[in-house]
Amino acid sequence: MDNRYLRIKARQRAAARIVAGLAAGLAVIALAGLREPVRAADDVNSEEIIRKFAAKELEFSQARNNYTYRQSVKLETLREGGKWEEVSDIIFTPEGKRIEKVVYAPVSTIHEISLTPQDLQDLRSVQPFVLTTPKIPEYDIQYLGKEKVDDIGCYTFSIKPKKMAAGKRYFEGQIWVDDRDLQIVKTLGRGVGLLKKNEDQAFPKFETYREQIDGKYWFPTYTRANDTLHFKNGDNVPIRLVVKYQDYKRYEGRSTIKFGDVVEDGKTQGGPTTPPATGTTPPKKK
């Protein structure tokens, strides 16, 4: 057996290995092709879903303006043990005007941070976030895929403002949209907005859950935040926030409420509607 024959056989074995490798590679590609329809099952027309659920959210928002409910807020600073609580009823006057009436507001024991107008805006409009048709142009909305929230099939989207205007608050984070009712069932994120150059504010990351009310509308029922607020002055303040929305009841009287009307602050006997020295700005250092 001469060397020339051995070299030929070696080349043949090498060629056989190459062919086998190519065959294995093609098999992997073929299997991937077989799996492709499974992935394709998650392919959705995200723009159509956004359009439909935004219309549903507009309907929900208008409907919620015709419901009474109780809102309970508890904010705690975990390092010093301070606490601020407020319970208010969203009700209608005999004339059909929607108002907010504070029914419980004990003296705050929080000293590490202070409440700001931005915090109140977040409490009223960002934490119970509603993404209606008129708001769609304000946000960059990206489809992330399908997930389940408490066994509810959902479309998941990331949300962030395209451009922020002075004096306005926006939501930034993720939303989960029921794939059947096309309404938001969960939000996870934080309130954002433009601040003045020397303002030192921090806003917590929160999670809001909704429940179906009257078998039709998904209304917010629970918000929680367990976060550490990091301020420019070096303060790091751990906080816990819990907001409950309870006892939804449809207002049966005649109402002139329109979409976009602002809930007015009510008053309770013997004190202000909002206790001082609470919220999410640090106190000034001496």
C-alpha cells in the first residue's frame, strides 16, 4: 500500500466528514424551520391591538368618571418609621358634580421626604394609568410578546413618552393588556416628567393591578411601591406605598361629567385635605 493510496483515502475520509457536517447543519436548519410556526403563533398586528385597546381604554375612562369609589393611600418611610395616610371618597354632589372628599387624614409623622405637586399628579393620573386614543401620539409603544397575569392571557407592551412637556406627568414602563377584553390589567413603571434644573426629586417604581367591575370594565384596585428613592443630595430613602381603590358603585343620578374633567379637592372638618411634610422630595439640609 503506497503513500499515494493513503493520501487519497485520507482525503476521502475528510470529504466524508465535511459532507456529514453539512448534513447535520441542514438537519438543524430543517428542524428550526419546523419550529418556526410555533414562534409565528405569537406574531400579532401590534398596531391594530394598540388602536383597539386605546379605544377600549377611552371607553373605560369615561365610564370610571361615572363611578363613586373610595381611595386609601398609605406612604411609609421604612428607615425612620414615618407614615402618611389619607382616605378620600370620590363622590357626586346633588347637582351631579364629581368631587373628592377627604374623610380621614391623620397628622403625618414623615420627616425625611416631602410631598410635591408631581407626586399628587402621579397619584391621580399616572399610577392608575390609562392609555386612551388621544394619548397614543404622546408615547413610543413597543410590543414585547404574550404573557399571563394571574392566568389571564395578555399582550405586553413597553411604554415611554416621545417628548415631555413642562407641567405634565407621564408613565414610563410596561403594561399588560387582556387579550380578550383589550383593556389594561396591570402596569409596572414610574411617573416621569420635566423638572427644573435645581429640583431634587425622586419617584418610586410602582405596580398597579386592575379588576373587572360590573363584568365589563377593568378598574384599578391596587397600587404598591416598595422602592428606595435616590436623591441628588446623596440621601437614599426606602419607602413603601400602598393605594387601594374600593367600593366602586355606578352613579345613578344625572351627571354632567365629561371626559377630562378634573376631580376637585374636597375638605374635611378640622384640617387640610393634604397633610404637610409628606411625599418624595428630601428636606433641605441645614
